[in-house]
Amino acid sequence: MKRLLATLCLTLTATTAFAFDSTRRAERIAVLRGPHEIQSAMADALRRELRQRGYDAFDAERTYEEVMDDGAVYADYFVEFASAQPSTYDSAVVGVGGRHADVGIGRVTSSMHVEVRLYDAETMELIASENLAKKKSSWMPTSVGIGGGVFYAVIGLPFERAQERKVARAAAREAAAFVIGTIRGQ
């Protein structure tokens, strides 16, 4: 009985080991840098999304122009974010105050329109491009005021940047789906 159990364990281990395909490597996707800060936030989120889905995504540390001048091929694909500029605005603001303090709460809406371009790394030929648009709204504190009879100060809170980063992450998730769909469709 012990020999049968040992033989069964060895057989299961051997068949499981043959199930792994070590000859297949992950597609290497280099994410190109852009001139705006929000593009780097989107690139970070895109790399994270692609890695979670099994791709070898990394920062190219170059812009499109630098890659064209350099000519080095160290990836299978390049991804570029073109014209990614977020816009953030308050659509409604409500202030609640007392004698010594007040708080402003507003509905902050952020939107982003971005063009995602996917290039073949060997030829730098544009494989596909997609225009993405994302929009998010939420209620959040926009200002805080503190003071007394002589002195009163109001401080604007920088939650708009957090809202922009949230929109950038949502756009990056959609961009990852576009990139993976295009690569698998070839």
C-alpha cells in the first residue's frame, strides 16, 4: 500500500511538472514616457495592469522621438500615451460654517481624453490607436476655514489631484484592455 501511494505521488508530480511550458516567454511591452506628469501616472498604472495580466511591462525610460533616434529594439511592443490632459472642475459647492470654522464641500468632476498608440518594436510601425475618454465625479471637501474675530484663514484642499489620478488609473485599465486585445488579435 505504501509503495502504491509513493508511486501515485511520483506520477502526479511528474505529470504536473510537464504541464508547465517553459519555452513560452511573456510578451515584452515598453511604455514610453510623455511630457506631462499625468502621463507618468497613467504609465505606472498601465504597467501594473499589464503585469497583473501576465505581460512583461516596463518603463522604456525614453520618449517616442528618443526611441526613433536610438533605434534599439529591446521589447516586442511600445505603448505611447498621446495628448493626455485631464480637466477638473467643481460643478457644485456647498459651504457649511460657524463662528470659528467652516468647510466647503463640492462635487469635483475630472475627465480625461487620451490617445493610446501601440507600435511594433522592430519596425516602429503603428499597429493600432484608440481614443479613450474617462470621467469621474465625487463629493469631497474642497476648503477648510479656521479663525476668530480678527484673523480668519481659508485653505483650499488639493483633492482635485487625487481625482485626476483616479481618472488616470481608470483610463490605464481601459488602455490595458485595448493593448491586450490588440496583441491577442494579431
